[in-house]
Amino acid sequence: MRRPAARQLALVALAGALVSTGAAAPPPAGPGGIPAKVPVAAGYGGAVASVDAEASAVGIAVLRSGGNAVDAAVATAAALGVTEPYSAGIGGGGYFVHYDAKSRRVQTIDGRETAPASATPALFQENGVPIPFPEGQTSGLGVGVPGTPATWKSALDSWGSRPLGQLLRPAEKLARDGFTVDSTFRAQTQQNQDRFKDFPATSKLFLPGGALPVVGSTFKNPDLAATYAELARKGTGALYRGPIAEDIVRAVRKPPVDPAATRIVRPGDLTAKDLKTYATKRQAPTRVGYRGLDVYSMAPSSSGGTTVGEALNILERTDLSKLSESQYLHRFIEASRISFADRGRWVGDPAAEDVPTRELLSQRFADSRGCLIKPDRALTSPLAPGDPREPVACGGTGQAAPTTYEGENTTHLTVADRWGNVVSYTLTIESTGGSAITVPGRGFLLNNELTDFSFAPAAPGVPDPNLPGPGKRPRSSMSPTIVLEDGRPVLALGSPGGATIITTVLQTLTGHLDRGLPLVDAIAAPRASQRNQTTTEVEPGLWNSPLRAQLEAIGQAFRQNPEIGAATGVQRLPDGRWLAAAETSRRGGGSAMVVHPHGRP
Ligand code: GLY
């Protein structure tokens, strides 16, 4: 098959990258026997990449003991619920994409949180006026029915080979024995300190003695250990009915706020029935062909698959490997701008909205939109959306509307096993620190996922498919991606970062596939994120680069964002080894591990 020329280059460059990052040797053990964080590793027997070394180690142990990629992904996710409690956990939701080596099929689980049955489009409005985002964020109103426990059950029932109870055990032990606080955990706690101190259960857990956790200290969460033990004994259904469910409903309906707090904390209307009736959804993945590869991702309710897919279809018409760096970035920014304009107009929960998923992914629609891009002149935002059902050449047909606000957060893990099964799994509690409401006595934070809904239409008179509704799933940007070549996985990746997830995944894919960057370098590359806004967010690496002036000269405009995303991925090397890759520095660096770094077992 046609392998993208730049990908060949990336594979050749890989040997050098592995040597320069020390991936040829197994990671040395850090304090307490925990493997040190390394951003890239290659070897046999399977691979795990996540943001956290203890979580990756849990996944590797499952693979080493004969578990498959799904078993390892669930165990890793449960561990992340302990060590990354502000990004993900059983109080949140996510999207699970799985490649099954036997059937060679990619399948997905939509484990997105849902709004209560009583929700209306005015959920975040008072007297017809949207409430400020922070008031929705720190409230019971923003809490959706968690989908993560049900996702684990659904994944294990379909493809797992180990019982849930066994897979939860390492995370339960981690919660009970504790993990070592690092500077990222402390900084994330500090960022939330004002909110956390208003909820006694949250402050007792995350601000021990009223202070920030000290770097190097051991952080224990016995309540979460007990909750995991209960789920292990009774199954994940225990979160949806019974005492844990009752505690969740109580915390949402009557948020456990410190009586001395001055903050307005609105209650939500989540009921026991909302929890009892929650179900994950199985749906076909999105698929686009890209330079001879098949790129699979998550269909709506996430906008990840359609938006990355549309942008790839636009970009495929240009040989990105031959462009200067500034022209490559220009095309990437413009394709992102266009596909975000279309995302805003057309993507919402397909159970409640008429979402033209197939049409958004058609090459015909991409061509009708891609011809707006000029090499010497940037488009301006907000850009009007096109109509994928009736594409008009070089045209936008609707009224332009800005992209609504979304926070940046979440976590992504990627796993491959010795049989060739792959999992790409993004999970979240929405904001860093979620709603700030810890379920008293249960050790986990509740999400604020419903704030991913538009609080009001993005522009007056413009249809917005992402308004709240009964039982509706808020539009997500999560883009867990698996890339196949001739039906076999060659790459899988994803990232946190709210709506910047889409641009991070797109930039990483094109950086690796087209620009010849080894995966770890494509992940580390300085980010740009254009989301149909007047300015494109860039990290300091681009802000301080001469590329900025070159792009400004053709009309691009920028603003700074200190850090965008925190991707992880795995790659199948031509010699049959797996390579795991993670961040070199964002969020304190990620953790890439393989089962047998030295060679075949
Ligand atoms: N809450 C982040 C996302 O769903 O994209």
C-alpha cells in the first residue's frame, strides 16, 4: 500500500529518537520503586501510554500477566482515577475506541455523561439570561450522569478477558497506600483551592489540614479505595443504584457546601431514575481515508471524529510534506477554522439532533470547503458554516457564529497488546477539578460535563445543536483515534484539552504522517489551535518563533496559551515492536512503557 512518504522518514528517524530519549533501556525505578517517567519506549508484548507513571505501570502489569488491551485500559483508567482525580474518574465520562485484532474491526463506546430527564435548553439560564460559566461549573446543575463505570463494564463485557474486580485491585491499592504528590498535582490543587475550600468533603480530601498537598508527600484516598472495593464486589451497577447512587443524587440536589461559604452553588435536578436508566451507546466509528490509511475516531455525541475527519479530508488535497513550515501551519490553521465552523453548526447529540455525520465526512463536502483556503491570505473568523447536505463550491451558506467556550482538561490513554488489539480511550470530569463537589465519603469528584452544552445559542437566530435537553449528551471534542493500514493498526492517539483536543490530534497526526516527525516529537511539537475564533492560540514555542511573523504577514492572528493538550499514543513499528509515546514536558511529562523493552520474551 501507499505509505505516506513522510511516515517512511518518521520511521527512519525513529532509531535516533529512541536513542536520544533513552527508550532503548527500560525506565529506571524512581523513589518507592515507581518507574521513572519516560516519554517514549519501544519493545514487544504490548504498550501503554498515559500521563502518569503509576497508571501506565498498572496497565503494563495487566498486559504482562496475560490480560489484553481492554483489560489494561480499564485498569489504567481506574489508576488514573486515583492519581489524576482532577482530570478523570468514576464521577465522569468518556469515549472508548477499540480495535479487535481477530475481526479487524474498530468499535466504540460512547460513555458520555447525560443531562437529567428534566433538562431544558434553559438549563443554564436565569430569566432568559445565561449564568456566568464559573457558576455553572461549580454547581449541581453542571453534573451529568457519570458514564465511566458503565463504559468499563461495556468494554469488559464485549472484549475483556479479566473480571472487573481483579482489574480494580491495583487502583484500590494505589488509593489506599497512596501515591507521591508531584508539582503538577499540587499546581492543579492550587488552581482549584478557592473552589475546593467551599466544600468540606473536597477540602478534607484534597487540602489536608487546610493546606496544599506537599510535593513528595504521599497522598492517600481511603474513601475511593473503599468505593473501588464496593464496585469490585458488586459490579459497576453499584454506582447507578443503591447507596453510592443515593449519595451522588444527594450531593447534586443539595450540594454539600460549607455554610460559611459565600459562593452561589446551584443545585441540580439529577434523580435516582436518571442514574438507574443510564446506558452507554455503541455506534459506528467515524472513518476517513487519509493518504492510503484509514483514520477511525469517535462519532457524535463527540465532535472529535467528524471535525478531525473533515480537516484531514481538506488537508489531503495538498502534499503537506512538501510545504514550508509556515505554509504547513497556515493550511492546518485554515482547515481547523473551517471544520470548527461546520462543527458548531451541525454537531450535537444525534439522539436529539439531526446530525449529518456521513455528509460532514464526505470528500465532496471537504472539497467544497477546502477551496476557501488561499496560500497568501488567511480567512477571518467567525467563518460561516457550509451545508454538508448540499455542498456549494467555496461557499459558506449559513450565518457565522463564534465557537462557544469550553474548558481544557481531561486525560487520554492508549494501549496495545501482544495480539494486536488496541484501545484509544479519552476520559474526563470536564474542568480540572470537575464540579469541585466530592461525593462525601466516596472519594471522587463529580463532573461538570453539562457545561459543555451551549448556555445559550452561539449567535442569535443561528441554530445551535448543542443546547441542553432531557437525557441529552453535551457535545464533546474528545478524539480517541486509531489509524489502520491495510486493516491493521499502525498508530493510535488522543489528547485532553477540551475543544483543543481536536486541533492537537490533527496537528499530531499530520506532524507524524506528513511532516516526518517521530511520534514523540509530533506530540511534543509546539501547538497551535484555531477554533473559528478571531485569533489562533499558540504555545510559547510558536509565539516566540519567526514563524509567527511569517504567518501574521498573510493575515493570521495569534494569542498565547501556555500549554495545549497532553497527548499519548502508540505506534506499530515495521519490525513488529510497539512504540509508546507521551509528552516530554506538558503536565510534567507523560509515561510511555512497553512490556518487554529488551526484545522478544
Ligand atoms: N469536556 C471535554 C470534552 O468533552 O471535549
